[in-house]
Amino acid sequence: MANIRQLDKRRKSVRNIRKITRTMELIATARFKKAMDRAAAATDYTRLITKIVQDLAKSGTEVTHPLLQPHDSIKAIDMLVLTANRGLCGGYNGSIVRAALQRRAEIKEQADAGTTSVSGKRGISAFRFANVPIEKSYTEFEDQPSFEAVAKIADELILRYVSGQIDRVDVAYTKFVSISKQLPVVETLLPFGGIEISQTETANTSKLRDDYEFLPSAEGILEEVVPASFRARVFKCFLDAAVSEQIARMVAMKSATENAGDLIKSLSRTFNRARQSKITQEIMEIIGGVEALG
């Protein structure tokens, strides 16, 4: 027969866990809403400035920018991996780490050099466990990454690309498509030829003209617009990763809360049966004692 005290103790323990997972679900929901607002605010700007850069690259002007020019050969590739600092978010970290490791295996076949930088404690631990050397690690980014901090990372990548130290920049992150769909992807952000605009985004920006007049000069405008577009793209990757992380944690904690509720019901049934069995046994012992006295 099951120990009643142990069953009651376990039931109380599961109830406490359910309170914790429910609280974490609510916190993740609140953070998701804030992260979603920031991502939505940056989406239109990122889409439009990227489309402008693509139009400028195809406008036929003789003026170009180093970030628009692919290198003759691919000898060095840098990859930036965006993961979370914390767990308890389902397969969020595992899926992006697998995608990044797969791309890294492809990179080793294509290029002889390049570095891997990782944002997030979970990704750092996973790459160290896989014996993958990490050039730079970042742990300061949470659900609200700052543009200034991300811009510093983007500027370092720009400097390495323009100086010829690297020939391509890949970013591995979880892309936010909708509340019900987030995809682990690895995108090529440099050179700009690797950036693809979806048909929907192209339709939304179809009113942009292909002919431009540059004032005061094409060189000055491109010098500002192209790096700004790259910074915006990298920042959008961080925002998408933040939103996707909170959705994954929200779903995981909701599932954990529901599972805890089911376990509590099962333990309660077992507890009630054990208690009834014990009461019946005690009654039978009393009846037996009375009959013995009579």
C-alpha cells in the first residue's frame, strides 16, 4: 500500500512547482509582448532600408560600397550565433545550436579561416561541449537588446569585411515568422548579395523608384546608408531571437503547468484510495477487537 504521507508530500511539492511554472509563464508572456512591440517597430525600418540598399546596388550607378561587393574568393567566414542565457524554453537553444553546428561544418569545407562568436550562456556551453573554439562571447543580451551594443558588434564585422580579413558573415538565430511559427535559420548578411527579400516584402516596397538622384553625392549617401542597413539587419536578428525565446519559454512553461495539474490529479486519486484503504483497515481492526472482547 502506498505511503499516505509520502503521497501527500509529493502532491504538495508538485503544487509548488506548478505555482512556479505558472508564474514563469506569466513573466514570459509579459516579456514577449514588450519584445514583440520592439521587433514590430524595427521591422518596417529594416525592410525599407534593406530594399533601398538593394535598389541602389541595381540602379546602375558607378559608385559602389565595399559591403556591396562580394570578394573574389571565400577564404574566411565569420559566424555569429544567437542563443539564450537561460534554459526552460523547450528546444529553442538546441535547435539553433544544431543549425549553427551544421553550417559550421559546411564552412570548414568552404573556407580555411574565420571565427565563431556566440551570444547567450546556453550556446556558449554547447559550443564548448562540442569543442568548438569561440572567438568572442556575449552574455549581456536578454529580452531587450540595446541597439548601441548590437551596433558595436556589427561595426566590428564591417571592419573585418572591409579590411579583407573575412569574405562572408553568417548569423545563426531563430527567425520570428508569427506567434505560431519560429524557424532556426542561418542567414548570410555580408556581402549584401546574400540578403533575400521575400515576395511579400517586395510587394510592400514596390513603389520605390529604381532611379535615384544623389544629393550631395552618391559616395556620401552610400557611406551612411549601407552600414546603417547592416546594423539594422543585425539588430533585427537579435530582436527576432528575443521574441522567439520568450514564445518558446511561454509555451514550455504552459505545458509544464498543465502536466503538473495532471500529475496532481493522479496523485490525489492515489492518495484518496490509499487513505480509504487505511480507514477500512482500521475499521476492520476495531470490529475484530470488539468481537474478540465479546
